[in-house]
Amino acid sequence: MRRKSRLSVLVAALVLATSAGIATEVAAKGGAQLLPKSSLYYKVSTASTKDEIKAICAEIVARQDASAIGRMDASSLYMHGMIMGVSCLKVDYFKALVLARESGDAFTLKAALTYIRGRADGGNTKAIRALEKYEKAYD
């Protein structure tokens, strides 16, 4: 049973990392720390209920300024607005970029910029405006 719950956590982490566009060059090089162990995303499993996922979303938002990992978690959440298909907040690409930058983790920032640039290249006006605002504020 314990093995099954670890597998559920691993599957959830991989799904989240893949959907966030994080599994890029690090995974290609065989490195692959997809999520830090203290990430609140580890609380999510394939057996989590909608209410449990919404509670985790609320906890991520509440802890977004508590630590670098909190900023990383919140950045991903603001990029997608959902976890495991459960919508929990409005997508805010600019906030996602700022949190990724403030996390101090270059990989998180690069992944966020890559994901949001892809959305902007596809014509997403929210992503275009967020990149313009981010570049004006930080370049």
C-alpha cells in the first residue's frame, strides 16, 4: 500500500511538472529534480478529491511569500490556474513571472518564460501583455 501511495505522488508530480513545461533540458540531461520535496504539490495524488485539491491551492497561495519553494509553487499555480484539472484561481501570467523571478531559481524562471512566451507566440493576449509588463519592469 505504501508503494502505491508513493507511486501516486510521483505520477502527480510528473503530470504537474509536464503540464507546467518544467521537464525540459534538465530531464534531457538525466538530472531531473522535478519538484523540491517540500513543495506543496507533493500533497496532491491521483486519489485527491476536488475539495482536497482546492485546499492545497489555497495553501499554496497563502504560502507564496513564505519561501523560495512557496514562490515556485505559486508561480506554477498562477501560470495554469489549476491542479490536476481542478480550477482554483484565475491565471495571472505576470504574477507567475514575478514569483518565478523572486524564487531565485533560474530553472523555474526559465520554464515560466518559455511557457508564457509559447502562449504569447500563439496569440494569447494575456501572455503578450504579461511579457511586455515583465520586460518593462525587469529589463
